[in-house]
Amino acid sequence: MTKVLVATEKPFAPVAVDGIRKIIVEAGFELILLENYTTTAEFVAAVKDADAVIVRSDILSKEVIDAAEKLKIAIRAGAGYDNLDLPACTAKGIVAMNTPGQNSNAVAELVYGLLVYHIRKNFSGKSGSELRGKKLGIHAYGAVGRYVGLIAKGFGMDVYAFDPFIPAEKIEADGVHALSSVEELYKSCQIISLHIPANAQTKKSINYELLSTMPKGAILVNTARKEVIEEEGLLKLMAERKDFSYLSDIEPDAKQQFVENFSGRFVFTAKKSGAQTEEANINAGLAAANQIVNFIKNGDKTFQLNK
């Protein structure tokens, strides 16, 4: 019988697990749960005879993959997939997938949670400011970026976007101004919302030179990955410009320097929280289960990452 392992150091919500189980069992497969584990050794032991595995932010390393004797497919329940060792999967003929779009709205809503909290002075009672009329720049107009743009229209913001992989006419159809370069985006917008992946091309690409071109009162919102930020350059800029703020869905490595030097100009979540809603949790888990069934039964590789 096909064995599907759900390995989650931070488990899915019970309702999501129930939904995953229903999909897997109805397909005639067996579901194995490894929840709240604390060591890689536990993951290695559990994956040994699994045909498929679903993870969240769990690290699917070469060590884990090498131990998987029967593994055919590995799915990251979520959009970001830097926790999957794609070369190791490819070397063993394992199809790796993510579940794009399932937590997009949750991440987009968090952007505005961070923004409103910050511009209203952390709800301290002090006079703050409003989003209406502000220029918002969306760096990468994928599923999350598009939701960010749609919500911004409701706030009455003037919305711009740059994405070299999305046709300008598709962006413009949403009532968003499509810009032709990343430099133009940062130079034009007081608020930038980051949605780029962390890869060889993007790591540390959000640097001093780019950020220093942003207008007065600039705010950078990062619900993507901390690796895309050149922290040394960001710290230098914040020391030079008291009008610059940084809001992030994950604490930077240099958090202590922000605490000591830039009080009131940053907001960090304690843990990456973009996808931490009941709805996103359920959506991503069920999508992963359905993708496994469709791959095993029908050979569907729609969301394959290691092509």
C-alpha cells in the first residue's frame, strides 16, 4: 500500500489533518503522521519506507532524502520551498512540489496588519498616519503580490508593481501601474511590499543602493524571506535616514541592533506568521494531499519544482 508521511515539527491544525486523512484514505493509501518531532533522526526513521511526504517548514535535507528508500514525491505545503533540497530530490528521481497560491491571501493580509500597526504608532494612542493616497510598490506580482494589490485598492492607495515574469498588460488589468525596472519601483514608491523568492539571483539583492533611492518616509515590508535583504546595507541606511522603517515577517539576524538603535521604526513577528491562519493551513494541507493522489494515480506533475 502507498504510504504518505506527513512530517510536521509544527503540526497542521486538527481539521486540516482530518481533511488530509480523508483524501489519502479514500485514495486507498495509508497515512502516517510524524508531529512535534524534535530531531532529524526521527524524520529519517519515519521517511524510510514512505512513498510520499508532506512537510511545512520542515527541512527536507539530503540526509533525509538519502534515507528515503521508496520516496517518489515530496510536497512543501506552502509557496516557499527553500527548505527542500531540490538537487538531492532530482538525484534520486523524486518529484518535488509546492502548493502555490494556497496561503496567498493570509500573507497579503499580514502585510496590512504590519503596516497599519506601524503607521498608527503601535496603537499607542499617539498620532499616526493613513494608507489612503500613499504609493505602494509591489516587488513581484505573483499570487501574494496580486492579493496585496487588490487589498491596497480598497485602502485607496496608488499601486505600482514590477515583475519581469508577468506581462505588463496583466498587471495593468488589475488597475495596477506596471513599471519596467526594479529601480523605478523603489524610486517611485514610499511603501514597498516584497514578494520575491530566495534564490541565487535574489539573495541580498535588496541592498543599500536600491533602498536609498526610496522617497522620504519610506517603509519596506518583507513577508518574503530574510535572505533577500542585505542586512548590513539596511542597517547603514536606517542609521543615516531616521525616516526609514522596516517591517518583517521574520526577525533579521541583526535584530538586537534594531532594538538598540531604531526604536519605533521596525516591527518583527516572533516567528514567520504569513501562512499562520486556519484557512491557509487547511488549504495548503488539502492541496498537498490532492497533488500526491493526482501524481501517484495520474502522473500529474503540474506543480513540479525540479524539472
